Amino acid sequence: MKILGIESSCDETGAAILEKDNQGKITILSSVISSSASIQKKYGGIIPEKAAREQIKAIIPIISESLNQAGVKPQELTAIAVTKGPGLIGSLLIGLETAKTLSLVWGKPLIPINHLQAHLYANFVENNNISFPALGLIVSGGHTELVLMKNSKSFKLISQTRDDAAGECFDKSARLLGFSYPGGPEIEKASQKVSSEDLKKSELSLPRPLFYEKTLDFSFSGLKTAVLYQVKGKKLSQKQKNIYAFELQKAISEVLVKKTKLAADKYKVKSILIGGGVAANLFLRKSLKKEFEKIKLFIPKLEFCQDNGIIIAAATFFKFKPALIAKIRPDPSLKINE
């Protein structure tokens, strides 16, 4: 079973070919990604129209290179999988319309995939010992959610952010501190330059929104606003910026770990799955591993955390539901359980 996965929900354009054998082993035959991040960096964030224009240029070459790397001909594919949503409408349209055309030309089934579900399915690529019920934490630039999975095809949303997502807080706070886009990786790099001696001398403390409340919901808008008011009008040294980066990263991670622990205890889950771009943050990964030493914790490889064709193709092995091309529409606001 060979699947071509196409991802274009935001500023990345990705294509990958995955194969699943009769024993259930998943093999990545190829994965190619093109990103317009270097262009978006000039504007301090994603300009949807510019992202879409770059994807128009990249998508066919990316798919062709994916086939070449895998040594697979179109007629050897079992199906084509493509992101349906959520995401930027222009970017979603480019991926969907390209996939529809290839489906017709090659005579292959087309399978629309929920991008959020795909982030959790990234954990299944190299693991076949995930036990249920499982708790999924999706943490990215646009989403911060906790999901209960009773089996590999079941998704029940149990909490989400009330305002900003964790990744959005990283990006916007980074901009306030003078770091470039994307903010998450820049915050992580800066925080790694902070010494224990620096922390001892610093009295900086940022809020942990909803940390002491029993609710499973998240909130990061107040944290971003706290950074705004604390740095507004100040000329910070690089060392001070680094300390802010460390405290911001620590605050976000502590909230994510605390809410995940509350949910894991409440629903008595056997596994915890992490997904999304923020899952690549090493401080968060370390914090999660320390907290969940006695429960199965699955965190994807760093390259599986970003948006790519791998996670889209992987989702197909669990949600193989071909759809009529005429009925497939992009859904920018698609929910995890849809």
C-alpha cells in the first residue's frame, strides 16, 4: 500500500510517499518540503497571499521530486491523500486542486485528511505499541488542544485555548522582544544562552494563565500581554532578551504540562501523544518526559513535528476514506473531531 501525501495548509508545501506492508510496518520512501519562511521573515509573520503564490510555484516540482526520490511511478500508488483543513484558504485550495487533478489524471482515489488529526498520527509512523485510551496534545501556531482517543480512529475534543495558541504566543512575544520570525525557534535559541547564574540574578516572572485553576482549558493571551507591558518603552540588552525568552518558554511549557497531567489523570489514559510544531521545542519535550515517566509518552521526531506530507500520508493508513472529488472542499476552520 503506497500513499502520496500532499500538505499545503500554511506556508510549507510538502509531499511524501509512505508504504505500509502486510505486517503493518510503515516505511517513509520519500519526503520533500518547500517553505516560504525566509520570505515571510521579512514581514514578521505569514502573509497568506504570498504563501499561496510560492506554493503555486513549488507544488508540482515538490510532488515530482517526491516520486523520483521514492522510485515510484504514479500507477504504483494506492491513493492520494491531501490536507482538507484547517489552514489558510488559499494554501488549502492549491493543495486540494492539485490533488484533485492528479487523482483524475492518474485514476487514483483521493482521500481528504484533517491536518490536526495528522499531527497526532505522526506518532504512529514508528510506533505500533500505542495503548488506548490515549490523550493527544496538539500544540502549534494556530491550535492548542487536548483530545481523547478511545481508539486510533476516535477523536473527542476535551479542551482548547480560550484565545491565543501556544505557538502564536511564542511568535508574537518573540516579535515584541525583537527576535525574527518564526518566533518559536528563535525563543528556544535565545533561552539556551541563559546561564544558571543569569537566572539567579534575575527577578523576572511571567504569569502562567489558568495554571492554578482546575479547568483543562488553556489561555496564552494574558502571557503575551504581560510581555508587552513589561518590555514596552524599555531598551533591553541581549542578555535581558534572552532571559525573557527563557522565562516565556518555561511559562508556556509549565502550563502545557500541567493541563496535560490534569487531563491524563481525569481520563485515566494509557498513552499520551504529542503533535504540532511547538512539540519540536526541546525544553517542552524534556519537561513532558520528566512529568510522564510512568506512562507511555509519544513525541514525534523533530522532522515529524512540522507540517509535511509524511503526517498526511500516515493519517491515511488509519482513515482510508476516499471521497468524491466534486464534494471535497477546503475547510479553514475544520475541527479535530470532524
